[in-house]
Amino acid sequence: MKSCRKWLAGFLALVLAGLLAAGALVVWVDPFFQYHKPLSRFPYLVDNQVNQNPGLAKNMDYEGVLLGSSMTASFNTDWFEEKMGIKTQKLSYNGSYPKDLANIMDLVFSAKGDGVKAVFMAVDQGTLSGGVEETKFPITDYLYDDNPLNDVQYLFNKEVLLDYILRPLADPKDRSDWSVLYRPWWTDEYYNKTNVLMYYEPAPEAEASMDKAYFLDAVEKNLEQNLCPYFEAHPETEFYLFYPPYSILYWNDVVRRKELDAVTEELVYTTRRLLSYDNVRVFCFLGVEEIVCNLNNYADYIHYHEDTCRYITDCFVSGQQEVTQENCEEVFEALKELALTYDYESIWEDWQDPRPRFYQGQGG
Amino acid sequence: MLFNSYLFILLFFPLCLAGFYLAERRGKAALAKLWLLLFSFWFYGYANPYYLWLLLGSIGVNYGAFLLLLRLKGKKSAKAVLAAGICLNLGALFYFKYYDFFAENLNRLFGSQLALKQLLLPLGISYFTFQQIGFLADTYRGKTRRCAVLEYALFVAFFPRLVAGPIVTFEETVPQFEQIGRRRFSWEKLTKGLYLFTLGLGKKVLLADTFGAAVDFGYGNLSSLNGTDAVLVMLFYTIQLYFDFSGYCDMARGAGHMLGIDLPVNFGSPYKASNLVEFWKGWHITLNRFLLQNIYIPLGGNRKGRVRMYCNLVLVFLVSGLWHGAGWTFLFWGALHGVVYAGTRWVQGRIRIRQGAKAAKVAATFLFLNVSWVFFRAESLAQAGALFSRMVRGGFGLPSSGICDGFNLGEFWYPMKALGIASLPGSGMYLCAAFTLFALVILFACKNAGEMEERFSPKASNLVLTAGLFLWSLLSLSGVSSFLYFQF
């Protein structure tokens, strides 16, 4: 009996000591930034948007945030500070749905309150009509809520210890650059027409046209629940919303699926609704021909080069490509015209394009 | 609630143990039992409180039928009460588990328009339904006696065995619940229980879930598998299921021991079996006992001739298949086992196979099990066929990275990097091979966890190993995981 008691006491002591050590290490380094700002000398690896964005939103110093899908991943947040004087934190979610944006805005505004000067947000037409509760990936509740009890899942977590504390220490060259978090792995060589066409497969052609109002109900619900409440609750914050410049191949798919009327109707409806708020500005890059018709700007049929991101940032300052209540119809009519009349067949006539990338070496 | 969760390990179980023993030590037996019962309800209702009402209703109705059966003992009307009790239990089980399966097939067969209910299957419904049917039958046969509602509720809801067995009998548990408050506390039982629980936790979290990742990948990407991948997916599911279910059984018995309650052994070393009859003596032992006592024997067992016996055996396995899941794959799996089991019984006694052939017999049984588990895992017979087709038509090749990636756990990255192994050709497959070899050694050459618990004596070496395994498993809980046997 005595030996069993000693064994049990030893077991408890070892397990408690192990848990204490693991928990203390996680709290001290805090690789998901749940408790404090990053340590100045630790080589943090930031590559997990779902798990690391909430902590970044809670504890980093910033006045503005960059939100959206992978359409925001190539931005350098230093540009916002240099050009607009707004220290900005990138909080992208690849493939994000409006609910993903709402989730992170909850954390941003609860952490900073009225201190958020600007929200820069990519608005993806394809996800605006998703389910109002739909998120791209399952949310790790314990990182998003305020319940300290479920933090055990973070504190006693092998992956946090091994992949985000010990591994960066063993391999510090992987440390993340805070200005270009989540930057895609594509280097400049991947941004060319040949590469884009190699991996692009046109969408199957639909037989019947999609009803013009097809997306409107779902879009309205998403605006009502996931976006507009934040515009209303934070009049002190300027929201810069932009439709990212997908390549002309995206529009080839839209036309082949016979969705063009429905898509433009959705865009006009969404834009008018967004512009009804004084603190919302909308920029549309969908039909900027210098960008979308030059496949050298892309690594695949939608992902554009960081030069284009720099141009978008410059437009926030200059007001170029801004959509207003006055020019709204005109902008989307022009987009429709481009999508309808573009000679898509000619794209495959030559797999190489001698034109340089748009905005290459400009801005800055 | 899962055994392999932070909530269970860090809060629920320590709190349950502390309150239970505190009440028992102070002589408050009723309070200790009530404490255990309330924790059992918390355990069951945690995921879906709505189904707690189903459990409570089931306990209430069956306890009522039990009292009525005791009162009508020896009278003709007792049979009617038993029949009504069985019908009510099976009715609930049918409604929640089988309605959609039958409606779907009737619709397909007769073009009817029966609406599907798409109900979420209540956890462990097959277990507590079968256990209570067995209990009513035992009461009818005079094998039980009067017990208080608290003990009866614990008999049904005792959390270590509530959602995935073992299926216990009145005599195995109720007398132990009645002893609460009158027994001596055992440090040895507590220690051994903790040891067994830890072994089960490690099996589930570190082995079953690791193999499970490869299996999920395989079934999710059938069309891209080569022949080697397909064979490995089949083998890995066989391994996963073993560690998953035996891990659960070890944790259930371990938790029971820590509370001073002995649960029957539900799992031996089934893959060491040299034929299917032996296999079923070591796999899900208490379910087989239930089916033997309540289906095989009432049908006549082996008393009505050999042909009838073989038919009865096949029928028992068809019921077992249907018990495991409402689908054609499970029925097919049951039929396959029934036919081979009956065939084995036919061969036994007719053909004498020399002793030296044991290894070949074990290998042949293991191969059959591998094949049969494919139907157990596949979502449809077509999917099972697709996996077999990939084995034949997929061609030989090295295992794909999707199969191997799940084995490349972070904790092995450091030693592999330090030893320079990580940069060797094909290093992505080394851990997959090492895990497989390790698992096969455990399956075929090691004592099972129950035997290890019996031989356990407290030493410094097993203290460090057990605490290390416990910590490693606890820190590995971050992934989403569920027990395969919960769905039954």
C-alpha cells in the first residue's frame, strides 16, 4: 500500500511539474499572442491564420487592420504607415467568408475600441453569398473567446510547444517578417502568363443563364449580419473596401457559367448598400484592364503580384478607382462590357506576353 | 464527453474522484452514489443535453418494467411485460438508429415517400438499450433481485462504461455499487487503474489517431491511391480500430478501478487468434456474450441440429452487424463474419491442422480481418469495392506522402534532424514504417494492457514511463478526435 501511495505521489508530482513547465513556456513565449506582445528576440513563426490572427488582433499595436482573403496576403503593411500614417496589422484569412471577417472584427474592436482609424478590407464577390455562419476553416474557440478555462487547449498543446516554440528556436531562419505576414511563397518568376495558363482550366459551360437576382438574398443576409453592423457601430473608423482585380480568366469562367448578369447585379447591389454609410469607401479593381488583362501580373488566375497591391494602396490615397453613388452604374456597366466583349480565345494564341508587370517599379 | 479530453482528465475525473471518496470516507454512501450518478449524467449530457432526457426516460421505463416483473414473478403476465419492455427498448433504438435506413430502402424498393428524420444518433444508445434488454430478460429468468433506483441508475449510466461498453450484467456491477460505503479503500486499485487508464490513453491518442490520419486520407482520396497505398489503408484501419477500441476499453476499466469498481474484460488480444472463433473470444467480449445469451440460445443454439446451429450463428452475426451500424456495409460485414465463423466451426473437429501451422493460421485470420474491416469502415459497398479495386489496379509504388504525412509527428522531427536521418532519401516514409512495425509488435508479441495491469507493481522505472506517457498523451490532445465505437 505504501509503495502504491509513493508511486501515485510521484506520478502526480511528475505530471504536475511537466504541465507547469509546458504551460509556463507557452505563456512566456506566447506564440499565438494570446497574453502579450511578441518577445523582442524570439524568432516567431507566423503561418497559421486561424490560430494566430486572434492573438495578433488582441495584443499587437496598430491603428488599422488589413482584412480579407488571400487577396490581401501580398500586401506589405509598411505601405499603409508610409503613405497614410496608419500603423496597420495584417489579419488575412485565405478563402475567408464574411463570417470570418466578422469574427476577427469582433476581436479587433473589442481590443482597440474607438482606436481603430481604418479597416482595409478585400471584398470577394464569390464568398459574399456564402452562408452567414460559414467560416472557411473551423474556428478554434479557445483562441477567440474570453474564457480562461478553455485556454488549457493552448497551454498544454504539443503542436504549440514543438512547432511554434522549439522548432523556431532550432531553425530560426524561418522567422516571420511582421510587415509581410502570410506572404505567398511564389517568387517573381511565378508571375507570368505561361505559368497562369498552365494551371488554369476553364469552367464548364452552363446551359441556361443564371437568374439575375440569384445571389441577392444571401448577400443581403451577409451584409446585414456580418458587415454592416460594424460600419454602424464604429462611425469613427474609416472602412476602405475594395473588390480585388481577378484576372480576365475569372471573367471567362463567369461568362461560361452564364452568371455575368447575376454577378454584376450582386456587385451593384452590394456597392450601393456599402456606400449608404458615410464611413465606407469602395474601390473597384475588377475592371482595371492594365491589371486584369495582363496575365504577367498573376501567379494563377486570381492571385496578383505585390506590385498590384502597392497600386491598390496608392489608390486608397489618391482616390483612383473609387466607386461612388454617382459612378456606380457606369463602373459595373464597363466591367460587364469588358467581360462580354473580351476575346478570350486570343489568350491562348500566345502563351507568352512581352508586357512588363503593371506598376512594376512604380509607387513606393 | 471523451475520456481523451482536457475536460475529463483535468477537471471532470479528479473532481469526481475527490467528491466520491470524500463522501464514502465520511460514511455517506448514498451521497457518494448520487455524486457518481450526477457525474455520469454530466458526462452523458455534455455533448448534447437533449439526449440526457432519453437516457433518463429509458432508465425510468426499464426500472418500472423491472419492478413489475419482480411483482409478477412466475405469472403468465410477466412474459407480456417482458415483451413490452423489449419492444419499447427496441422501438427507441429503431427510431433513433434504424428508421432512416429502413425508410430509405423502402423508398428505393417501393417508390414510397417516407420522410427521413436525419436524427443525430444518441451516444451509446445501442449499449444502454441492449444492456437493459438483457437485464429485463435476466429478471424474467429470475437471475436478478430487487435493487434501489439509485443502484439501477448507476448500473445503466455509470460513466466509464456508458457510451461504448462493456455491456455489463446486474450481477457484475450492482453488488459492487451496493458495497459503496461498506468496503475498504484500495490504494493498489487506484494505482493500477491509473496505470491502465494511461495505457489506454496512449493507445488512443498516440497510436489510433495517428493511424487514423492515414486512413482518413486514404478513404478521402481513393481514386489517387496506388496499390501499395490501398493495402496500407486496409492494414492501418485494422490497426487503428484495435488501438481505438482497446484503448477505450482500457480507459473504461482503468477509470472503473480508480473508483473501486471492476468492469468485465471486454478486450483481450484478438489479433493473436488463430481462427475467427478465437478472435471473437477476445474482441468485444461482452457484446458477444449478450448475443449468445439473448439471441443464439433462445433460437435453439446448438440443440436443434448442426444446420440450425450454423443458421443461428449467421443470424447472430447479422444482428451484430446491424447493431454496429444501420447500413448495408455493416450487414455485409456481419454476414461475412457469420459465414466464416460458421465455416470455422464446421472445419473444427473435422480437419486436424498440425500444431506447427499456428503462425500461418494467425496470419490467415489477420488477413481475413483486414479484408472484413474494409466493409466496416467504408461508407458504402461501392467504396469498399473501390479500395479493393485500387489494390489490384493501382499498381505497385512507394506509399504516397498523404499516407505517410500523419506519422511525421513534430516530436520526431528533432531526433531525426539531429541524427541526420531527415535528409536521407525517402525519409518521409521512415516513421510510417517504424509506427507500423511497432504496432504489429504490440499486436502480436506483447501482453495486452489488462495483463500488464495484473502484473503491475509500483517501481521507479514504470513511474517515469507512465507519467511520461500520460504527459505525452495529454499534450497531444489538441486535435479533434472521436472514438470509432461511439457511433454504435
